Amino acid sequence: MTTLETTIPSCTPMKDETLAPIFEKVVAGIPLSLEDGLQLYVTKDLWSVCALAHTVRTSLHGNDAFFNINRHVNYSNVCALSCKFCDFYRKKGDEGAYEHSIEDIENEAKMAIESGATEMHIVGGLHPWLPFEYYTKMLSTIKKLAPMIHIKAFTAVEVVHLARISKRGRDGIAGISSVISELVEHGLGSLPGGGAEVFDERVHDEAYKGKISGEQWLDVHRVAHELGLNSNATMLYGHIETRAERIAHMITIREEQDKCLASESSGKFQAFIPLPFIPGVSELSPLPGPSGIENLRTIAIARLMLHNIPHIKAFWIMQTLHMAQHMLQCGADDIDGTVMWYDITKVESSTTTQEQSITDLCRAIRDAGFTPVERDTLYRTVERDGKVWSVR
């Protein structure tokens, strides 16, 4: 609080005086309202919004900006769903449909070891025919080969799917808890934040009907937190949702984090990741997607709305590395990692081989005016000597 009070003058003078009460709330540690969030979206004084978000970010993390060495694995793009915003999914037999064997996953783990990765990030489609044992064997195979690597895997949507195919779907929360517990036994370390999209029934029914509801997504993360796992939260924005629905989504995440921190749960949300909608060849491809200015504004607003979420991530794969640099100055403190393979979206490339070297990530962070800090999945500082690493 003292840090904010002493640094807030750097954000003034404001061109838009309607922002003054919002700035006062931020300094006093008072959660912002839906109306506050909307004002941050409509004000023409974007500089002051970003400057305030940067002040909050600096009060939390100083001049540090985080990255990690990770490897993304998309085990299959075959999916039972047909979300309108998605150009990743395929149906069985479609051109480009794939499903990786356990041997393929083993090779991915070997490459992760070779690259010095501290994390494997694993997500995929809701494959109708892969058995539950495929997923547990995937985890145990990786853990046997690379016991130090943290496995962050399976969105809440996938977890619900795994409950169904393991015949635990009708058991509600108990079934979800049983599935996550079994996955942990085989090596699962945390949950990613994907599949949240926007917590609104109208948007859900129009853009991704058939997918789990926002409440079900929250249920999965509640169970994970109660079992001691940390997780992330995302928001896919810039398609058919309104700005008010975005703010309501952030407030829901914030309120859930409050409950988590007030409970005896040892897990929590570590990071919030705003993901811009990229039209691709999806059913929503006629939509333009959000502008760069809208992306910057959304990152800044996320930092201001989510005072109880430690980290705001500018996921360079979907924001581009240059935009992620700007976002580090507008509230973000993390740009994700080396990635290597990412098949969900393709912003600047037609290939799924999308990688940034450690040198490139560190240079980007330094050029943006920050100190690069390598972290593991749990945001512990990584110390390394080549491929040999430890955390502190």
C-alpha cells in the first residue's frame, strides 16, 4: 500500500478527471466495480490507465519480468465439440486430424529434457475414443523420464471430459475430485487456465454451446485448489462478448480467488491470462478480432481489476512478442516461455513450430526495460548451469 501511495503521483496529471475516484480506490486497496471497469474501457486517457496498471505491477514485482523454459504438447486436435471461435479442432477422419501415441509423448519428454525445460504444458481436444488410461499413461511416462519437469495439463473442459469417459461424470464434484486425484498420482502438477472463455450464458450459447458452463469450469478449479494444486485463469475476448461481460468475467475470477484465499485450500489462481480472439478459419472468422490498443487496454484493466491475482501474463504466442513487450509496461509481468510447439492458434506463422529462444526472450524483456527472471511453473526462481537447474 505504501508503495502505491508513494508512486501514484507518477501517473498524474490525468487528462480524464473521472478516473480520479478509480485511482483512489486502487491506492486504498478497494476492489474496482463493474462500473469502474467500464470507465477504464471507455476513457480516452489510455495512458493514465496503463500507467496506473504499471504502478500496481511494479508494486508487486518490482522491475522483474518472468519467463520460463517450457514445451507445449497438443496430444490431439480431434474434438467432440465444435466451438464457433475455434479453428484448432478436427473431426475423426478430417484432413489434418491427429492423435499422438504414448511413444510420441515420450519423444516430446525427451526433447523437453534436452532443451532444459522446467515445464510441459499439455492440452488437447475432447477426443471421443481415447480411453482414460491414455491420459494417466501419458503423465506417468513423462514423470518416469523427467521427474523434475512440472506437468501442467488439461483444461477444466478436458477434466470434465475425463470424468465422463472414466464413468465418473455422474458423480459431480466427487467424480471431478477422483479424476484429478488420480491424475496427480500419475504426475499432474497443476492446471492451465484454458476453456474459461467468457463466463456469460448468452456468449456461451452463441459461441460455444455444448461446452461446460462457467460454473462447471469454476468447480474444477475449486476442486484442484482444495487438492493443493495451483492453476491459472484465462479469458478469450474480442469476439461476440461485450466489454461489460469481460469485466464481469474478471470479477467472477477475483471473487473466486477471495474465497480460495479465505479458505484452507493450499492451491490458488497464480496468473490471469487475457487471450485475444484470433479469427483464423473459424465460424467467427468474419469478425476482425481485437485491435492492438484494445489488447493493451485489456491487459491494463486486468491488472487493476484483479488485485488478488499475483501475475498477469502477456502470452506472446497470441499477443506477439513485440506486443508482449509493450504489455510489460502496462500491467503484465510475465510473457510465458519458449513454447516450441503450439497448434491452438497461429498469429504470425502458418506453422505450429513456434519458438523463442531464451536469448530472444531475455533480450525482449531487457529491451522493454525490465530484468528477466526465469521461473518454474510455481513462480519459483530457477537457477541453472546449462541444462542442469534447480529452484529457490
